[in-house]
Amino acid sequence: MNVRKSLLAVALAGSFAVPLATQAAVDIDVDIAPPAVVVEQAPAREGFVYTPGYWRWDEPRRNHVWIKGEYVPERRGEHWVGHEWREQNGRYHFNEGRWERDKGQ
């Protein structure tokens, strides 16, 4: 009986998980510029792309926090476009990193 309840709990919890590819993008605009990018050492790894770290806005703290970069499996025919902050009209807009198709694909 305990095993059945545990399996049911795991199945129910998994049903709430949202795959990263389907999560909605959130627009972030703030008045505070992000600090300088932290340079990370990331040696090449066969079959992986290093997605560099970036500054994420932490609304409760009202400041930027550094999110360390990570290796992700490469996607043939695509390239990674990194996260970035752009200044627009005196405010800073965050553009989420994403995969884009290579030209000619």
C-alpha cells in the first residue's frame, strides 16, 4: 500500500513539471544596470556547448544575482545565443538565452 501511494505521489508531482522548452518567457525591465560579466573558464567538451553565466534579476532582493554557466548537450544544426541585458530608454531589458537554427538549415 505504501509503494502504491509513493508511486501515485511521484506520478502526480511529475504531472506538474513543465518542460523548459514550453515555459513562457517573462519580460524583465529594471532601472539598475547589471554588473560586469564574470569571466568563467570553460574548456571545450565533446558533444556539449557551454552556455555562459549571466546576471539574473532577483525581484525580492531588488538586485542582480550571478547564475553560473553550464554545459548542455549540443544541438546539431543549431547554435546557442547567450542571455543578455540591453539598455533601452534608460532601463535595462533582459533577453533570455535561446537556441537558433544555423543559417542554411
